[in-house]
Amino acid sequence: MKIVLDAMGSENMPAADVEGAVQAAQLYKQDQIILVGREELINRELAKYDLSGLNLSVVHAEEIIDMTDKPRKVVRGKPNSSMHVGLNLVKDGRADAFVSMGNTGCTLAVAMLGTLKRIAGVKRPAIGAIFPMPHRPILLDNGANADCDAENLLQFGIMGSIYAAVVNGKPNPTIGLLSNGEEEGKGNKLVQEAGELLAQSSINFIGNVEPKDFMQGRVDVAIADGFVGNVMLKTAEATARALTDLIRSEIKSSVLSTVGGMLARPALRRAGASLDPDEIGGAPLLGVNGVVMIGHGSSGSKAVRNAIGQARQAVDSGIVEAIKKGIETG
Amino acid sequence: MKIVLDAMGSENMPAADVEGAVQAAQLYKQDQIILVGREELINRELAKYDLSGLNLSVVHAEEIIDMTDKPRKVVRGKPNSSMHVGLNLVKDGRADAFVSMGNTGCTLAVAMLGTLKRIAGVKRPAIGAIFPMPHRPILLDNGANADCDAENLLQFGIMGSIYAAVVNGKPNPTIGLLSNGEEEGKGNKLVQEAGELLAQSSINFIGNVEPKDFMQGRVDVAIADGFVGNVMLKTAEATARALTDLIRSEIKSSVLSTVGGMLARPALRRAGASLDPDEIGGAPLLGVNGVVMIGHGSSGSKAVRNAIGQARQAVDSGIVEAIKKGIETG
């Protein structure tokens, strides 16, 4: 398997990206990790590591897309970017997946409009966020589409169902529609319309769900428009961060609790890891002709390594072919 | 001051409601707590407590609105409900505020359509959730209006600004518009339109904010439509619950960490309390002609007691008059 990593992606590029690639290459020795970006910058980073026995290669790309770039401009405006070059390797069959911690909007635009293009029949590709909880619930869309119609949400349901089935290994996964209440008649107009379409579809739709149902594992996949999904994901992250910070500062506030905190540290760490987004590292872009994983710009090497792991799993499961078939048959 | 409590509100009514009222009466001895609902049920609960020196009274209401009732039906269909009777006490000037842990949709409908009515000029009253964090940020709307237009969001900004100023004592509070990114051009169509209106208003609007800005105290008030606001609030609650449960089970998983957890228990408890919605207990319904506080159906006595405390503060601050003036002047 060949996985392309955009080495110019993260805010700490190329250091964090290259370090994550080296870690992934150590983990997955049978696979090839292809680093795409400015060759001299990548090689300078690679020189810091012992690469013996690792299957890493570098493909040069002259242009860099940064966090200030506008999606509409880069598709034609930076045709030699690491995103274009990397995604074209996947398009041309010379690699199996593309992973980037870079500008999400630009990754989407280059994948959808400039390189891989949408799967036939898919109106809007969506970003599926996998929550770092034991049951690995999936939320989509997580920001690709701020305004959606009911048919978009139906397709998100189909794609999310397929992802949960083939990648997370859940046969006949349950799909819920995120709402402000479970009762019939709850929800905004979009949710009410989408609920009717989802109920008529062939997926295992269980109706409206609230955030707690998603967090507690009552559904495998929750569907929302990209605005709501993004607010939900970021609220979960911000709350976990706020609570962790509070616990840390309260534990430090007395000698006894400091000692207690030290004894309980491994337990606290395990609990933290269960909600740590870096444990997943990447979110799949579903609905394009290839495996694409998108990570946070602030990702460190751990998130990069885990995003590459997610990409491997997605390739292994044949997600793109499965979505093609699923969208065809509805 | 006279505060009405809907004794038929919570899922554990009247036990939890009456217990909370007794606790509030112990705390606020100069005030009167008026319990409204089935007299015989309330008196049976009251008999469990030592009421000497407490200023508690009971007003009978024959009908009960429960969680399965539909807002549209109860306004005319249950005219003798505890909600109608209690809200009319406020409307008629015989009490200063109304507090209920009951069916939110029905409380809204009875307050807006059946009793207090909207403040002149207010298109849509909104529920303002106060987050239980040290800086007490306010999010509105939190579920009263699943579908909103830009002008609704502008009015939410004005009412939220006034609430933060007069109740939370924040002069010139900062107002942000909840979005899937801070950058200009981010947000769905509604957010983009509302952002323009808010920028032209006289409130201290600082632009788009993300959930983390709200959690970390970068804004005093965040504005969202009721669907998004409700998803955000419930996600924060569900995440805090999930993390707390994880920590508890991880701490129990070894002897050392169990000991550590015992030593750190007071610190962990303080951290938990900082994010415990029961510490606030009630959310104000802003934009009606009277002080109304709405709580979770699952509330226990602590939440009821604290919601009564919130209502006292709102009455003290003259929030209704302030909103009248604010909406008039824009």
C-alpha cells in the first residue's frame, strides 16, 4: 500500500508531518509513505531520523497552500501545490490514499474540483468525524457543507452507514439524525424534511437523536449539516479541554490532592486518551474518487501517524468502491 | 420578593420541586416562595420538612402539563394548569417571577401566547443558557426557535447583551456569533446575514466565534439559532458527563489510582461542580413580559433551588424593563 502525506500541511510543517510519517513508516513497514512537498525542506527534516528499514520516499511539489489561502483560488492558482501533486498520485493510481493536516477548505476544493472529483451521483462530499470514544461513533458532515438540503443529508446517511460498516466493522450500523429533541415534530425544517427521506431509505435509520445518544453509543452514525456538525465536534473538543484544564488546576491546589493526582495519573491519562482527537488524527472526506484523510492544522506527529493509520484502514476496506455501489443503489 | 415555583414541573414532581423550594426558602428567608399545583400532592411533600420560619405558600392548580403534552394544545386545552396559574400570578403583579422544570415547549407557549405575552417589538423570545463556568458565558437561543432569520439573531444579541450587563454585571459585554470558523466568509447563509446586522447594531459585537472562544471566555454572550444553540449546550453537557464517567471508571481500575482518586476527590469534585449545569439550574426566557426561568425536567432539588436563585437575581436587576428599553432603542 502507498500512502501520500502532504508534508506541507500542518501549522508546524514540515517538522510535525515528517515526524508523523517516520512513526507511521516504523509501524507499517510493509507500506510505503510518500512525502509530498518541498524536497529540500522534507529532506532536512528526514535527516534527523534513523530511516534504515523504512519505506519512505519524497516527491517534490514546488507550491505550498497555507491556512490563509482561499479554496476558490488555489484550485487553478497553485497547480503545483503539495495537495495537487499528492492527490494526483492517487488519481493516477500511483498511490492509494492522501493525508493532509493542511487547510481543510483547500483540500476539499483541490480534491473535488481539481483532482479526484466527486463519485458519480454524490451531490456533496462530506467530512466524517470519528469521535475518539470506545465505540467510535461517526458524525457527518463536519464542516464541508455549511448549508445543506434534505437530499444532501440523505446521502450523508448512506455514506456514513457504509463507512461505519466497512471501516469500523459494524454490520447494519444505526444512523440517527442530530436534532434538538428525539420526539417526532422536533428539529428545524431541514431535519424534518431529511427525516422523511432517511426513513424511506434502505439504511438502518433510527430517527432523531440528541448529542448524548451519540456520545453514549446509542447510534453508530449521526447526520447533521456541516455547520451543526462542526459546532458539535468543536464543542465536544472545547468541553473536554476545559474540564481537563479545570481538573489539572484543582488537583494542583492542595498537597493532598497533588499526591492523589500523581497516584491516579495513569488512570487520568487513560481517560484523557479516550477523548483525545489525536488518537484518531484524521477525518475521511467521503464522496470523492479516492481515500482522503483530513487532520487539524494544529496536529502533532501522533495525530499525523494516526491519520495515516486511518487512511490504511479505509483503503483496506475498499471504502471508495463501497460508496460508489451504495450511491448507485440508493 | 415573591417567586412562583411550578411544583408539577420536574420528572420527579412534586418531590424534587418541593424539596428545592424548601431549600430556597431556607436560603432566602426574606422572600416568599409560592408553590403552584395540586394542593394535596404539594402538602403531602411539604409535611416531610420542618417549615418553621420559612415563607412558603401553596396555590392550587388542578391541571398538570407533562412531558408528553403538545405546546399548541395546552395553551387553550389546559387553562387551569400549574403553568397557567403560576404565570398569571406574575402577569397580575401578584408575584415577581415564575420558575418551572416542566415541559419547555409548553412553558414557552403558555408564557408567550396564554399569559405574559411578548414584550412589544420582540419577534421571538429566546432561552438564554448560562454555562456553569467561572466566567458565566451566556448562549442564546437555546431551543425556543429551531428556525430563525437574521433579524431574530440580531434581537437575541440585544437581549443577551442586556442580560449579561444587568444580571451578570458585565458592563458592555462582548457578543459573538457562533460559527464554524472565525474568518469572514465562514458560516452558513443565516450567520453571514446576521453578522452584517449585528455589526451595524449598537451592541459590542466582536464577530464570529467558535465553541472554544465561548468556553474559554473570549466572549460574554454567543448567539445562535435555537437548533444550533441547543445542540451546542447538549453536546457540552454530554461531553462533560462522558469524561467524568470515564475518569471515574479508570480511577477504579487499580488500587493505586483508587487511593489517588480518594485523595484528589475534593479537587475532582470542585472541577466537576464548575461544569455542573445544576449549579445554575435555570435558563431565562428572554423577551416576555415577566421573569421566567426554565430548568431541565431531570432536575433535582439543587437545580430547583439554584433556578429560584437565578430568578431572584433577574428580578433584582430589572431585566424585563431593561429589555423593553433595549428593544425600543435597538
